[in-house]
Amino acid sequence: MAIKLIVFDVDGTVVDEDHYTVPEENAAALKEARSRGIKLAIASGRTWSILTEVAEQVGGVDYAIMSNGAAILDVNTGERLFEKGIPPAQSLAVMEVLDREDLPYEMYCGGQNYVALEVKDRLRDGLLSPAFGDMFVKRMTVVPDLREALNGRDMEKINLFYAPVEARARIREALLKTGPLEISNALEGNMEFTYGGVCKGTTLEHLARCLGISVDEVMAFGDAGNDVEMLRWAGWSFAMENGSEAAKAAARAIAPPNYLGGVGRTVRKYVLEQE
């Protein structure tokens, strides 16, 4: 059966080790696939403000599954096809837990990532790579007070940049008392929070259903814990060679590593050269 939708994670998957650059092998193969009528979708823990430049490097993305599945953006029209955020009262309760731990975090809301002014300077040195850091600083929205700026709004995701090993169990236990919550991670040491039941897998299934595309017509790529449900669901799923053991166990096959253009190589082998 022909592939009609290719879905790919960002960090550790479609971008290089700098968490920013899309290897030419990936960009070229994905552009060619799209020129043949195959839809492309990013499925990332990031929100749209910090996905835009990756999408531009790919050269054409049709849909963005953002914030670990909390929303779907039709990139061509700007329409939101799906949204399921953490309600305001629960978001405040999550923030109270994280503030007690004195750990820097960001809030994803309406496609933007918000950072409090008081923690802005604590983030710069720990942002993955200089290239990613430059992009992140340019794209983030800094506000004096997160509670005031986001009052009454649902949160796509709350991202804790780093949680010490000794604090993770304590944080998890406290956060699960705030209400339905999914806790996952895409990077070593971070913790990501979305509303209960929200994940890339269920949201990808929703997108495919909206497009009239069957599970066997979907090819998905990922590398981390927040990709597991997506890799289990897609008919054609590939964990990156550099990925976690959980991702590899969930996928149907293994792709070459991200830094060798594994997404592009796999698309070329199984999609483009088969037509």
C-alpha cells in the first residue's frame, strides 16, 4: 500500500546533533516525497514558535503535531485542527509544584513558548547547542509574570528543562495529584507535561482519520519516550538507530541515525525508489 503521510519527530530524528540543522539528505528526500503528493507532518514536543525554522529547512510541511500531541496546526491555512490543553486551574497547580523545586520551566500556549523574565538568564547556557540556543532566544516570549500573562488559558504543554535524578520521583508524585497528566521526556533529564491522555500517537491517529488516511498509509519516525505511542500506531514506523530502547521496542524497524540523515535515507529506500 502506498504511503500517503510521513510523520517525523524533530530532536534526535530529523535534525542533526545540534538540534537545529536538518541534514540535506533528509530535506531532499522529504521535498521529493511532498512533490509526489505525500503529506508531511512534524510531530514534536516543541510548539510552533520553535518548530518554524525546522519546517522551513525541510522546505514544506503540511501539518504540525505540536507539544507532544496537544494540538494540530494546518501549516498551509493556519487553522488548528485539534487542541487539548491543561486547564488553567491545573496549570497553576503544576506551576506551584515546579516553583517549590526552584527549577526553570517554560509554558506552551497558542503556539508560543513563554518564559518568565526571572529565569531567562538561567536558560541560555543549558540550551542544547549554540545553534538551537540562538533560535530559542529569538523565538521565545519573555514575560514578567507567567501567571498574569497566561491567566485563564489552557496550556499545550509545560516543559521542565532539567530535573535532578533525586527529585524526579518526588516531582512526579506531586504533579499527578494536580489532575490528569501525561509525563514524558524527549531529552535526557527533562520532564514534559501534557493533559491526561494526550500523546503523539492518539493525535496522529486523529489527523490520519481527518485526512482519510489509513494506518498502513502512514510512515512515522522517532527516537524517544514521547514517540513511543506514535511508533506503535503507525503502519510503517522507524526508530532511529541513536534512539532510546523504548522507541526501538515500539517501532517496526530501525532507521540509520539522525546525524547520517536516517529519515531521508529510509524515505528514499522505502517510498521514493519503490514508485
